[in-house]
Amino acid sequence: QSWQDRIDGEVEAASRLPVPLLVKWQIDIQHRVVDDWWKMADFLVMKYNDQRINHPNVGAATGYPQWYADMVGFSHDVHPLWVQPASQPVVEVKDYQPPLYPLPKVWDYASATWMFEAASTISSSSSSSSS
């Protein structure tokens, strides 16, 4: 039962209480909510404390979805794998939608902005076209 449902169930009776008891009821709700949050915090620590998922089954490994691992070429090979952008997925990705608009691909550290081509390419092409 959600906290909103609990409060909705209690509020009508609480609204008829004398002010000191109404204050006590409100403080009691705050304490119960905080206790519930602490229980959730304890649960989350238990669930993820050893970099595994421990609920509902103990020790389940986390990892990338299979479709993502396939797309970037994960394997049991220990050698580095250099991943580069592709115009479309190299494996079938469910519900893939091709982009409608091009996105910039180059980060320019000097101006701290994304660009469609490297600044050196832009400056050299504009200087060659002006001569």
C-alpha cells in the first residue's frame, strides 16, 4: 500500500482529532515515512552491496544487455577493442529508428563545443578556398 493511500485512509479520522492529537498524528506519519525510507535504504544496500544483484536471487551478475554486447563486439578476448561510431547498428536492434537529423561528431576542446568537423579541417579548407 502506498503512503498516499495510507494517509488518505487515516486523514478523515485524524481531521476530527483535537489539535494536540492531530499534531501527534502528523508527527507519527513523518516518523513512519522516515522508517520506511530507512528500510528501503537497507534493502538497496543488501541488494547491490557486492556489485551483484542479490534479490530476488542471490549473486546474479549485472552486465550489459546481450544486444548491446553484440553491437559493440564484446567477446572473451582480453585484447583492447576500439569502438568507432557507425552510421547504423551492425547487428539488429529491436525498434531501431534511423536518425532524422545529423549530429556533430567532433568535440572541440578549445571552444568546448561539438562540431560537425574538426576545427583544423575547417580552417585549412577555408584558407585553401580563399587563395
